Amino acid sequence: MAGGPLIGVSTYLEAAARWGVWELEAALLPAGYPRLVQRAGGMAVMLPPDEASRAADVVSRLDGVVIAGGPDVDPSRYGAERDPRTGPPAPARDAWELALIDAALAARVPLLGICRGMQLLNVALGGTLVQHLDGHAEIVGTFGHHPVKPIPGTRYATAVPEETSVPTYHHQSIDRLGTGLLPSAHAEDGTIEAIELPAADGWVLGVQWHPEMGTDTRVMRALVDAAAQPPTTT
């Protein structure tokens, strides 16, 4: 397809952002996300929070969807009490991104969840989260690195077959896996670092780290390659 597949990336929605002389509400996306899509051969478009009822129409115009990183998922979404260390809720993002995930799964549009996006994918399929763990975000506002080991035979291992050091910044993780999801990579401490659905359910992958903060394009390239294929039907 001319120009590469069209990949939609969800965004932050911040009450106040500053640029030039302005300080206004803004839909934001760190530049690493569109740059990673572009380096992987796709074209990136931003998907700011919208009415959940419009998600299916939006997804129908895309070749692939990325759910970006961001704030903690509201624990009420997976039936848990809020831990004091859980961050403030982002209800507009939760509702919109859950709707995007549901729409992408229903339409079998290739889907990649990054950090929060992976966690939200798990919640969308009935899973739960650990609300706090140590060692994966050691310095506030600074990305760390740690090794991630793929599980042989998985979609992730096909894209990245060897153990790699990845950029990481998170304090929550997968607890109970959602329906149908399989783990496809682990950290040294056993934390699930990637999840996916079986190939029969379409191209669906979540990674706990931030590939947009590194130089390895293989995960995003796998999404872009899947998005370039003719759509499948059930």
C-alpha cells in the first residue's frame, strides 16, 4: 500500500500543557511513538480520547492500532480496591482505549499494546493487575533497562528470538491473565513482559516495556507487516 499501513496511536489527554506562550488542555503523544511507526514503515495518526461509541468507526479506517503507555488503569475496571500507590484515574482514556481494543479485536485489526496498553489489553479480556511492584521504575521520570527473555514458539519470539535489554518504566504488571492471552516474554524476576493471543484470534501483542524509547524496531515492524496484509475474516 502506498506510503505504508495507517497505524493509529492512542494519546494522552492532559488538563494543562505548555508550548510557546500557551498553556491549554491538550491531546499529547510523545514523539517516540510516531517516529517508531515511521521507522518501521508505517504512517502514524493520533487517536485522542473520543466517545467510545465511535471506536468501531475509527478502527475501520485503520490498518493497525497501538495503545500507548500512560497512567495507571483504574482498578475498578478489574474489580479491585485502589492501592495507595496507584496513580490518579484517567477515565476518558480508559473508556476510549478499552473501546478501541474491543473494536480492533472484533474487526481483527492488528493491535499492539505498549506498557499501559498491554495492561489495558489484559483488563479488556478479563484479567487483573498487580498494582505495585519494585524494580521496574527505579528513578522517577527516567527510563531504566533490563533484559527480557522470549518464550519460544510465540509471536513475540518470532519477531525477537533472543534475549534483549529493553527500555522500561512501570510499577504495575500482569496478575491474572485475561481470557485467551498467553505470556510470550518474561523479565528475570518472572514478571510477564509480553502477552499475545493465539494466531487464530488475529495479530494481537502487548509488551510491558517502551520500544518507542529504544532503537529496536522489530516489535513495531511486526505490527506494521501484519497491518500490510489483506484483512482476514472469521
